[in-house]
Amino acid sequence: TAALADLAKGRLYKITHVIPNRSAVVAGLKVGDYVRTVQGSGFHRLSFGEAAQSMYGAIGSSFDIEVIREENLGDTRDETEWLRLKRGATYRKGLGFKYRWAGESALVSALPPHQ
């Protein structure tokens, strides 16, 4: 399937954890989901930092992501879902969250305060 091909080529980001009570959980994002696009742009075209930064903006504004549920990965229909997330934190001059690489995963080490 196209989704499996995207995964093999590193074009999907897997969600490994979500933060309770934040907009991602409220919108329906789950551990195991794979993010394919943000605002219609393929995640694979961005570095992790650029992808994360693309999700920040004016508090209260929203953005759309396209996800493939882990249980649908490999489904011949390549079923995806669109989720709308509400921004609750800002990103400016490198402020936002800090992350470090651990193998092929980016681990978040500091988060902005919940607004």
C-alpha cells in the first residue's frame, strides 16, 4: 500500500506519546498513529524541528494534520483521517520545547507550560 511505502521511506512520523488534556488528545490523536501531513504539507519534507515548529502559531488558532491509524496501516484502502488541533502554546526564537535524538526517535525533554 502507499502508506507502507511511505513508512518504509521515512515519510511518516509515528506518535509515541501524547500529553493528557492537550489539544492533540482532545482532537483524537493516539499513540501509534502516523502523521502524514500538516496543513497539507508532507511531514517527510521537513526536519523534525521544522515539523514541530509548523504546529505552533497564535494561541487559539488551529491547524490540520492527516493521520493513519496504526490499525489501518497496510489496509488496502490506505484510509487516513484528518484531525484539527487547536494551538495552545507559541513558538518563537527557538522557545517551545526541547528534544534530543535517541536512535530514530526524537524524545521531548522540556515542554512549555500549559496555557
